[in-house]
Amino acid sequence: MVNTMVASTEAAAHARALVRLSREALAARLLRRAVDLGQQALLEARAAQDPAAELAALDAVGAALWSRGETHEAARALSAADELRRRLGRTPSADVAPLLDLARTSPGWVARDGHGGLPGSPPERGPASLTRSELEVARLVAQGLTNAQVATRLFVSVNTVKAHLRRVFTKLGVHQRSAVAAALEG
């Protein structure tokens, strides 16, 4: 138990160090490196189950992606950060707040209303019943990505992917990953 706690603490510290390096790379306009370091920090923060480090990593990735002109992906990372920030009861820092305002207007921003931001109630079954988040997960699974790969791509936890996938299976009436692609087409 003690070894697990030490490993988790070390992983969290390493994640925070990677966030710092990501921010330094961004300041130096080494944008690809800033994104890579931020994504590695995100993986390590999640592995360490450290939400504060995860939040810092999501903000770093979002800022780096935005600077690279990848606004859609940046908005997805920043919307995930915003949701985590809300759950933690934190307010955005002064350097992140203006970027969040910009990201909220991007098509990549993921609404947290359970329906992907679309008005009205979706049907109960079939591809049209999927929320935007469920559809993103379903499409990536249909492409053959693992849960971990989907989580990294969408800037969410593996548990979030699993939860979305359970709802996808139910709504599409399938019982295995290999059937998702055909169900999306039908």
C-alpha cells in the first residue's frame, strides 16, 4: 500500500513537472513539444489519479493546441478542463480565462448538458439517439481505437469512455465493439 502511494505521489509530481515543461515550451514557441509534453502530463496525472494535475495538463494541452491553430482539438481539451474545474469548485486562472472565452465559441467545445448541446430530446435508440460525446466515442471505437486511445484523443478518462460505450451499446442495440461500425451506418 505504501509503495502504491509513493508511486502515485511520484507520478503526480512528474505530471506537474511535465506541465511546467509544456508551458515553458509554449512560451518558447516550441508548439509541438508543448502539446506532446502536455499530453504526457495528462496521461500521468490520470494514472496518478490527481485531478489538480489533470486540470493543469488539460489547460496546458488546450493552450498549446490553440497556439498551433488546432482550435477544434483545443476547445475539446479546454471544455474537459472547464468541466473538471467546475467539479473541483475552482475558477480559471487569469491566463486561462480569456482562452476559455474564445474556446467556448469554437465548434470543438463540448456542451455538458447530456445532449451534446442540441435542443430537444433525441430518440431512445439508434445512431440519432447518441449524444455528441457518445457519437465521438462510437466513431473512434468503430475505427478500432482502444478505450485508452479514445480517452487520450478526447481528453477524458478511460472510465468516461467506458460509461459512454455502455450507453452506445444500449442505444445501438449491440453487445460488442466490432458491431458498432455497422450499427452507426444502419
